Amino acid sequence: MPIAITLIGGPTALIEIDGFRLLTDPTFDAPGAYQLPHVTLEKTIGPALKPDAIGPVDAVLLSHDQHSDNLDNSGRNFLHKVKRVLTTEAGAKRLGGHVEGLAPWATAHLKDGDGNMLTITATPARHGPAGIEPLSGDVIGFVVQSSRKDTSAVYVSGDTTWFDGVAEVARRFKCGVVLPFAGAAQTRGPFHLTMDTNDTIETARAFPDATIVPVHTEGWAHFRQNSEDLRKAFDVLGFGTRLRLLEPGVPTVVEAP
């Protein structure tokens, strides 16, 4: 069955799969600045869709709550309107309420009235180079699998670089659609905190049967690379047909290559 993805902006995308509607890292604020403990983040582009235009959502897949480019003020308000919110264990404790925390490799399930089910597995993520964890905090990604055998599994990387944890996801799961959080985010140090073009290429190589649908590439001043950088790199290496760039606000049907 086809999967539809709507890029809303930054890391925020609506994934429609077998009648379920999932939203990644909600960011709905207008452009502006956010003062974090050690750095100021500047949002440069507002969302392509407002929350009211999205409609009902079955679950939010929140990679982490501690950074404004993954959960902003309007995004926090949005969480209260959603039945299920899945995030890190530390994030669930901070957010409270109905938010559910998952350790890497733990699972949650969504079911509808017709007997269809999604299995959502939390996956490891490392938000920068080795040793960054005390500074960046916990992050997870997600693999979404449908009970329908004709629907591809979807991997949402969350804010991570390429490391052994992502490689392990590829070893454990056959995914037909991969959403890498790219953009080579860089703030305080001379290193990137999310996937750059090289990391995204390694991810594409690890998931040879997947269409690559990058998010987290536009809309913030600390993103050092964008979707066109990915396009050029993928074309040079012969992977161009596997890369699917989304037009913000436009639902796009994505299938495995």
C-alpha cells in the first residue's frame, strides 16, 4: 500500500500509512529566536501548514523534547490535542501527562477499529559525535511497521548522525521508506549534530531497498546543508533516483524503489 508524506517544515512531517496518521517532531511557530542554555537557535521559515489544517493525528513521534527545532512552543501545545505521544523515557518524564517514553528497541502499538495495527519500535540515535550525549541529551528514532504485508516499513531517524546504532536498525529491519534528519545541524562545536550528505549517503547504502525522503534540512539558521546539497551528492554517486525531495505542504505518495 502506498504511503503519503507531507512535509510541514524542518523535522515536522505527516506520515499517512494504512489509515493511520503520524506526525514527527511538531514545530508550528512562526520564525523567531529561541534562547537555549548554551546557544540561540533561529527559525527562518514558518510551517507550510498550521495545526488546524492537519486534522486528527493518531500519534506524535517525538525524537526528543529538549531542543526548540524539534519541539517548539506551538508544538508543545499540539501534544495536548493528540491521543498518543511517543518519545524518549527522559522526555516523557519532563513532559508528563499522557506522553509515553520508549527506550531503544522498545515497541508501542496503534490499532484501529478494522483490526489494522502499526508496530512502532524506538531506535537508537546519537545527536552528534561520540561523547556528545551528556550535552545533547537522549534522542530516539522510530521504525513504523504495518500489520499489512504489502505496506513498506518506514524508518524515521530522529536527530542523529550516522553511527553503529543506525547501522543496527538497517540490520534488524527491511525498510522501504527512510526519513533521515539531515541538514548537518551545527551550533557550538566544529561538528554536525544531524546527518550531513555523507551520513545520508551511508544511510542510503545501509537501506538499499529504500526511498530516501530527507527532512530537517530547511528552515533554521544552524542547518549547514540543504536538500539541494543532497540532490547534487546523490546524483554524482548514482543514487539520485532513490532520493525524494518533498514540496512543503503537498501530500506526496512515496513507495519503495
